Amino acid sequence: MWRDHLTEIIVFTVLFLLVSAMGFVAARWRAPKDMAHLDEWGLGGRSFGGWITWFLVGGDLYTAYTFVAVPALIFGAGAAGFFAVPYTIVIYPMVFLVLVRLWSVSHRHGFVTPADFVRRRFDSPVLALLVAITGIVATMPYIALQLVGIEAVLKTMGVTGESTLARHLPIIVAFAILAAYTYQSGLRAPALIAFVKDTLIYIVILVAVLYLPYKLGGWGEIFDAADAKFAASENPNDGILLNANNQLQYVTLAFGSALALFLYPHSLTGVLASRNRDVIKRNMSALPAYSLLLGLIALLGYMAIAAQVTPLPGAKEGTVDSNTVVPVLFDQQFPDWFAGVAYAAIGIGALVPAAIMSIAAANLFTRNIYKEYLKRDATPAQEANVSKITSLVVKVGAVACIVFLDPQFSIDLQLIGGVIILQTLPAVALGLYTRWFHRGALIAGWAAGMGLGMWMLYQIPNAATGRKHFGGSAFPLADFGVDTKKTIYVGIVAVLVNLLVAAIVTLLLRAARVPEGSDGTTPDDYFADEGDPRVTPGPNRDADSAPEPVA
């Protein structure tokens, strides 16, 4: 009952309302003369320095769902759940120079989304539309997952109800507040709140990794308890060490997730909001500090085993909600007031990425669908207004996913989102370095990768829920006729096919002398920095359809 958690609820509510107030105040923080421009509302004026960008991007990538899902996966499967740690380390050297080039060309041309860049680079509105739709579809379930994190906390505090509306009313109220201050303040709101969110999470995790091992008898006892649990498991892939059957899945999932991370529109939004190239370079060097925190968060899964935590019941009879592992651990092992602080860290940790994700999705719709196809002469003020409204619609859609769909299906949808967003890698990431691929070939590669990826995902069941299709992203190699029990991450296979098809079709289209369009960028654009002049619309795009240059 909620009365048994009254102190936790009060602490959670006070901190939640505090950051909500900060969200509204953010409209006056570094306020421009006019917010009616996507550069201001959607990118914070492209003026964020090193510290703000570090907290913003870190708060965007390391979410509330990360806080509950990574330890839950390790609680249930062991070492396989640690894939999130190496992938958030290897990604930063991989994108160090890539993101600097993207920032420069976006600064020079006034791009707000990756699809803006693709449109100008390859002179292809169709390819840009595909990139935009892919980004929106991949982002939607990611926003819904932030609600899963909040829901796990509310359930642990006993804030539930019998009816569907009563059970989800606190989440609906929380997202209504989020929608209001995001509508008013734009990207400045999550940027300001990220300071509080990350500070709370660092405090909670550092206290947990120092106090819990002491209380549970030391790290030796913790790992022994985890080893004993997995030794009794019927699943041969469970354990505190990887084995021959799950190593390939681990490696491909980690590498594929790394490639996908900065293809998500919300990840790039924080980058494009940076003031200059040096800010991005410093952040790509410093952001791995968050991965150290993630490693400590992951260990909470083993601590929960040693503490003999029992997850709360799931939505369906006879199931458990593994996402409640960490909230229940804090509820059992810490005083009520500190558990309330931990719950607030998770709840606030959902607001920052959800706000950025909704802004990113709204920017994609506004720039690459609304302006490109519905109102080519839209003014900057009209763009900003449409983006604000779209961000509200996106949040409503995310809440609907949680209210009407099984939360486990929302988790599986996010795994599908990673496979989907990877199919934009040739056009966005490789496009920053080369225009060798033909624009028609990139479309063909996207279609091939997307088609194969969806087919593979459709074949994967979820044994825990009994669902026969779209039950995860680990594809059995035996389904390809290989005599093995190994699985592989669907996204890696799909993007490799994407690249292969794009290369072959490029050669065929060049042989057939099919027009490639003109490149609206120049080599110097990829090295532009703060203070360098913006350019006017290029020859492959008229003034009405081009991103609005900023004086």
C-alpha cells in the first residue's frame, strides 16, 4: 500500500515538482530575443558550452530506463547484460571526428536534423524523407521506455490502481507537466534539468556501491550469490561469464548498439546544440565517465541477487516485472528518505531524454515532412510552432503505448528501433565522408536492410511472454541453416546487407548513367567553426525548401 511508502512518495514528489519548476524557468535561462525559431526552441540557440553539453548529452543517452533495465537484465541473465558497458565506451572514439564534421556542415548550412544534411548532400528528397521517418519511428518507443522506468518506481511505492486509468494517472500527469514546460522552453528545459538529474544519479549510485557491498558481506559474497543462482538456471546462456553460445550475440549487440547510438535523432540534437567544434571534441573525450557510472549501475543487478530481491508481479498473472528489481532493492536496503531520492533520480532521469527525444522527432517532422511537402514557404516562426505542437503529439503517442500496450512489448519495440535506425548509417554517417554511394542505391540499400531486418525480427519469439513474433533481436543462426546454437544481433546482419546492396546498385546505376544529383556541400563546410559565415541555399535546393540560414 502507498501509505507504507509515504516518506518515499513525499521526497519523490517534492524533487519532481522542483525540477518541473526549473523546466518552466528555463524559458528565461539564456533567453533569446525571439524563441520563434527552431535554432532557438529546438537547438537552444546552438550556444551550449562544454558543461551544459556534457550534462545534456549524458542525460540524453543514460536514461531512466538504463537505470532500471541494465541491472534487471544482469539480474536475470548475468554477464550478457554487460553489453551496454563496452558499447558506450567504444562509441566515443568512433564518432569523435564524425560528429565534428556533422556539426560543422550543419552550422554552415543551418541544418537542424540529419535528414536536412542528407537532403543537401545527396540531392534526394526521397532519401531525406526515409531518414526522417526512420528517425521518428525509432524514437517513439524509446520515449515510451522512459515511462517504463517511472512506472517501475510508482509500482514499488504502491502508487497503483485497479483500473487502467487509475494505474497510469500519475504517469499521465507527469508527462502533461513535461509537455507543458517543453512546449514553453524547448531544449533549454532538459538542458537545465540535466544538471539536477545527473547529480542525483551520481550521488545515489556512489552511495549504493559503497554501502550495499558492506551491508551484503562484500563483493565476494555478492558474486558467489550470483554464480550460485545462474548455476541452477535452466538456461545455459545464464552466468557471470559468457560462454561459447552467447559470445557472438554479445559482441554483435554491443557493436551494433554502438553504431546506432549517435544515429538516433535525439543524440544528434544535443550535438548540434553545441557552441563549436571544440565543445564536441571535449565531450567525446569526457563522456566515457558516464560509462564508468553505467558499469556501477549494472552491478546493482548482482547486488539484488545477493539481497534476495523478488521483483514485483507483472501485468499478466504468473509473471514478474523485472524492471522493479532496482526500486525494490533500494526500498529494502535503504532508509525511506534515501529510497525517495533514488526514485526521484529515476523519475527525473526519464524527463530529460523524453523531452529531447520528443523535440528531435518534432524537428524531423517539421523540417523534412511539413516544410518539404506540406508548406514549402513556411516561415521560421511557423516551423517553431509546428514543431511545438508535434512534440505534444509525440508525447501523447508515447503515453498511449504504455497505457494500451504490454510494457514488455514496448521494450521489444525499442530493440526493433535499434535495428531500424542502423539502416540510416550509410546515408548519414558514411555520407559525412564520401558521396561515392548513388542516391538511388542508398534508397535500395535502406529498403533491403529494413526488409531483411523486419523479417528476422518477425521470426524471433519471446518465450517469457509467449509471443511468437518480434520477441527480441537475437536471431538464431540455425535459421540460416548453420548447425549451431549461437545467435547474432539482427541489426548487424541487416546493415551489412544494406551496405552490400548499396554498393552493388551504385555500380549498376553508374553503369546505366543514371543522374546522381548535385552535392550541395563543399569540402570546406566540414571544417567550419564558430564565427564562420552561414551559406545561402545551395543550387540543388530552392530558397523555399532550404533550411533557413541564420544571420
